[in-house]
Amino acid sequence: MAGDRGAKTYRLMLLRHAKSAWPDGVPDHDRPLGERGRKAAPLIGADMKRKGLIPGLAIVSTARRARETWALVRDNLPPPIPTRETRDIYEVGAPAILATIRAVDPDIRNLLVVGHNPGMEELAHLLAGSGRQEALARMREKFPTAALAVLAFDGSSWEDLASGRCRLIDFVTPRQLA
């Protein structure tokens, strides 16, 4: 808890996959990134590096567009970054993503989740109880593809993550960086 002597600051980075293509006959799970997405993802990765947002673990949806987004972001970050791909955050809402996050080892203090809307946006809105007003307003207006919400909370583990408990530290979109 925030006042506890054992409390640590945890940082959660929620990244919506970059813009995907819609090729005919390709199942949703197998859709690749489109040209715009291939340009946007590296911008987010470079911005993360510049700001020192280096995850201790990346949890990535098994959907092709999420994996491709992570690969392009990761190329801009210092290696190695452990990665766990899971279908548990594909086509699910905020509660399922939150359950996945709460199960993360408490020794991991900086976590990146690469997933999909509406779940990522729902989760960011659910968790952000405070933060920079300008960033909160932009995030609540729109959570576009390749958007990154950076949240922080004090606690003893990821299990302490709860509705309204986080501070929104940053909200970045590719359009801001282009």
C-alpha cells in the first residue's frame, strides 16, 4: 500500500498494437501490420528509450499485429527484454488483462503489455485515477493504434493494481512523434 514501508513503485505500460492491414481471407488473429503501423511502432520504441521506459518484461498478444508491433518497438530498446506471448489478452476485456498483469512476479517493476482495443483502452481508463490532466484528457478522448499509456502505482506486488489506483505518467501517440 502507498503508506507501507514495503511499498515499491510499479510502472505499467499499456501499448495498443500499431495500425494493421486488412487483407482478404486472412483471419483476424493473423492480420499483419499495415504500412502506417510499420512506421509508427519504431517511433514509440525510440520514445520509450529516450524516456528510459525499459520494461523488465513484455507480455504480448499472440496476434500477428501485436507481435510485429513489439518486434519494431523492441528493436529500439536495449536488449535483452524477456517476452511472454499469450492468447490470454487477445479478444478480451479489461478484467482478463488485469488478471494477467496481477499474476506477474512482483520483482518485475516495469511491465509492458502489447494488446488490443477495446481491452487496452478500457484498462487504461479503469486504472488511471490521477495524473497529468492534459494526458488524461487526450487518453480519454481517443486511444489510437500504437498509443502508449504509462501508469504508475505504489504497492507490494502487481496484485495491488486496482481501479483508480494508478497515476497516468504519460500518454503518447505516434502522431505526436511524427
